[in-house]
Amino acid sequence: MEKRNKQAKVLRFARKIHRTMGIFLFLVFLFVSITGLMLGWKKNTGGLILPESYEGTSSNLADWIPIDSLHRNACRILIDSISKDLSTDLERIDLRPDKGMVKFVFTDNYIGIQLDGATGNLLHIESRRSDFIENIHDGSILDHLFETKNEQIKLVYTSVTGLALLSFSITGFWLWYGPKRMRKKM
């Protein structure tokens, strides 16, 4: 009987942890699950979430304009076509030689400029919804909003979320398995 009381006490404790964490982390898990689904499907949304990649005129890198010239062109297009007030700081340059295209993704505005690598002509101005969704998913949007360095908020957010999910898995398993175990020993 002593062992059964101990098992029941562990079950009550697991249920309390599970319920309490569920109350506090409901919104976090809602955001993580919805954005995770969106990111998983991003390549199958016809350009709605992940922009389509357009093709340039040459896949031969020897035919391409130098990257610094392409970069200047992308910045000019950003300022002339979108807004003079936007930052031209780059997050990354994505070279796609197989498509003859180079993509400049800007840091602060979720905009990408696709250029023909050989001619420098504009192929597409894209809204980077997938990057925005990813920033919500991993919590880095808070680092962006509060202008923190080294992604401290993202680190705390992902640690808390990961540990909570691990705790939910363990306590959920125990809430399923514990009563079965108790019935077996009767």
C-alpha cells in the first residue's frame, strides 16, 4: 500500500506540473505550432510564404557582373522602388548560379531583391514572409524589436520552450503510463 501511495503522489505531482505549465505556456506553444506548420509548408504555398526564385540569363559565373556592382544595384532598387527611408544593411547574399540569379536579403525590412547575375536587371522584389514567420517561431523577433545583441531573448525563449516541451512529454507520458502501472500491480 505504501508503494501505491507513493506512485499516486508522483502522479498528482506530474499532473500539477503538466497543468500549471500548460496554463502559462499555452500561447507560446500556439505560436510555435502554427508558425512551425507554416514553415513546414512554405515551399508549397506558391510564393505566398516563401518567394519564388526567378531565373536569370546565364548560369555561368564568368558571365556575371561583380558582386559589388550587383549589390549597389540592389540597394538602388530598394531605395527607388520601395522607400528612401529603408536600411540597406544586408542580412545575406544568396547566389543561385544554377538559376543565373543573385538574391540580396536586407536586415531590417524583410525585403529581398532578385537580380539577374549577368545583366544586373531586376527579376523580382520579394516580401520575405518566411523570414518573418521564422523570427516569430524562434523568438528572434523580440531581439529585433528590443534591439538586443547576440540574440539573448531568442536563447531564453528557445530554452524555456524546449525544456517545457520536454517536461510536457515526460509528464504526459507518466500521466498515461502511471495509472496503467498502478492497475497492473493491484
